[in-house]
Amino acid sequence: MNKLSALHADGCETSVSDALAPGSQPKGVPRMQLPNRNQIILRPVELESLLPAGHHARVVWSFVERQNMAGPHAGIRAFEGGVGRTPIAPEILYALWLFATLEGVGSAREIARLTHVHDAYRWICGGVSVNYHTIADFRSDNVDHFENMLTDNVACLMMAGVCKLKGVAQDGVRVRASAGAASFRREEKLKSYLTSARERVEELKRENSDDSAARSRRKAAAELRAAKSREARVGAALACIPELAEIKKRQGRKPEEARASTTDPEATVMKMADGGFRPACNFEFATDTESLVIVGVDVVMTGSDMAQMAPMLEQIVERCGKAPDDYLVDGGFPAHDQIDAVAPLTRVLAPVPKPKSVAQSKEDGIASEPKAEVNQYLRKPTDSAAVGDWRERMATDEAKERYKDRAATAECTNAQTRNRGLVLLPVRGLDKVKSVALLFALTHNLMCMIRLAPELLGIRIDLPAV
């Protein structure tokens, strides 16, 4: 209760009247206009005046305007002079996702809400009404277009002399998947679930055909759709069991221990950074060491980086037209077959693992003499030429000094994606997860472009007077 209302509640009308007209008698409670800040007001506003010059939303739109949107435009079926509803321009949806990713927003529903209450999102929409379903579908359905956009972006930065590929650092970051830890089931349990799901689908079909007027059509269709979705997810989980069983077998474990998730069949349980085990996806980013531009993106459903070096290098060569001079990875990458595969294209810089300690045998409770320490940098008789060269190379001071760029590059990229909200995946399925990874890479490269080549965005830089 404010002070003016308190005066009326306490019966102090006389004091108020006396204050207004000394010596006169009060005729009643004074009437006055009090503020009501809970009311909704409508005010005319020019959208251009909402954001200052240089705002990130303006930079994002300037970037989107310069992109080749032929792919998303090809899906538009409304034409001038024809019939049908006019769709939302793909540029608006693309700009919304880039700006939202930059701001750490990963939910389509939250973006749709912000288009009504946040000036930057309103400015991007420019009066066009969008809903969360359209926003979500744009992210999920355009993974191939995002790949092409990343290729165009990297090519543009290479032509500007920003990205030179003198060195590329690759590293993986594990992101919690949108799958419950209790949703993993073995093969026998999945078979029983699939049988129950199919029976439920057939039951709903019979109910809808017997008496369609007993229930609302909308409710009946929703129940049938949900039952079919569960049947499809359980079937997909069951189809993943043979591959997971083969992985268990290679690990020396029992194949029958293989389990798949009924909510996200492609997610697997991985060891996270905190030492716990949770369903996750492994995001692989390859970053140029000088410009910090991401030149390669991949998503794998295995927690190990051991077999990811050669596929990523192949992607970089296809995207950039050449391989980097140096390829920097941590100790989880350099399997010998991977080094052999990439040696003709680049120079691998990775730590050489120390030899396993020889267990000391004990006889009559007395330990034997320990064996001499083995130098891991010496070429072994069983090494291939590429592996032997890698061992000798990592013994040099030049390679050790050059390798210091790995942490400053790969770990920086991973940290920035974490800071932008890459902690819990909002989608399920490998293709949708790949779209999320590409959006993070495009947003990251956009910020690199602002820092290194603002002229590509039409941003003017005022140089200091000499």
C-alpha cells in the first residue's frame, strides 16, 4: 500500500483536505489519479529505433543477408501470382537461430516467446509473426544447408586471408543427450516392449474404426500418433543392439550387456568430464590455430576420439580444398592406423604415450629388479614409417613448442560452445543433433569474422589517425 492509499485507509481525509484548503471543511474523500503500473499500454514505435548501431542482432542480419540461401529458398512452393499462404522468409528463421545461439538460447519455444517481449528478436522478425513449430522445423530440416553455409563461410574467410590452415586442432566435447538414464534396455526387454507397442497401435486403430464418434477425432489421432512414435523408437532401439553388441565384444565385455535407449536410440552412455556416466553425444570440432575459425564439425555416438582423426581430415580437405600443414590432437586420437591414414596429407602432432610399466614379479616375497625405462620416442621395429616418424618428430623441441597451440585452440572452442549453452541437447536423433552442432560452428565463425574481417559484414572500422 502506497502512502496516498494509506492516508485514506487510516481515516486521514481531514488532514489531506486541510492541507489542500486550510480552514475549509472536507466535503468527502479527495479524488485523484494514482499510478497503475500493471496495466498494458499500446505505444507506436519504429522497429529501427529499438536497437543501437552495432548491436549483435544487426550484425547477424548483415551476415545472413550475404549468405547463399538458394537451398532453403528451393523448398518454397508459393510463387508470385499463385495461390497458397506466403511462408516466412528463411533469412528470418536463420537469423533468429544465429542470434539465439549467440545469446545461449537453444529452445524454439523460448525464441518464439522472445519475439514478443525482446526488442532484438522483434527487430529481426520485422513484424512477421513466427511460431515455435516453424522455428524448430527450420533447425531440424536444414542440416545439409547448414553444411553448405559453413563451407561457404570458411571459403570466404580463406579468400580474405584470415584462415590459412597452417595448423588445425581437433578435439571432442561430450554433451548430455536428451535421453533418460533409465531408458536403456537390453534386447529381450526391447522385444517385449516392441510387441506391446504394436499391439497398442492395432488396438487404437480398431477403436477408431469401430466407433469414431465416441471420442473426438483430434484426441484419437493424437493417441494413435503417440503410439506409433513409441513403436518407431523402440524398433530403432532394437535395431541398434547388434552394433552396440559388437562394440561390447571389441571391448572384451559380454555382447548381451548391450543396451539401447527407448527415447533416443542413437544416444550412448559415455564417461563425462566429471567422472560420471550419462547418455551423451560426442561433438567433434576442428579449429584453425591462428584464426580460431571452425573448419570441421562432426557428431559421433561414441565416447572415444580414437578413430575420429581421419574422417575429420577428409571433411576438411573436401571443404577447404587442401589439408592443414600440421594436425594437432590430444592423446586420445593417435591410433597407429589413423596416423598411417593421414600421414600423406598432413603432419600429425600428438603426445607419444609412455610405455606401460612392467609389473614386478615376486618370488618368495622378494621383488625382482625393475627393467630399464624405455624411451617412447625411439622408433620401434613394429612401427610403420609414418608412426616411426611421428615418434621421432615429437622428441624435437620444435614439435613440442608447436603442440602448445592445441590447448589454446581446441579447448578455447569447446569452452566458448559451453558458454553459449551447449550443455544439454534440446533435440533427439543424429541429424537434428548435427544441426545444433553446425549452428554453434556458424555462430562461432561469425564472431571470428567480426574480429578478423569485419569488412565482409559491411562493418566500417575507424582506423586511428597516424
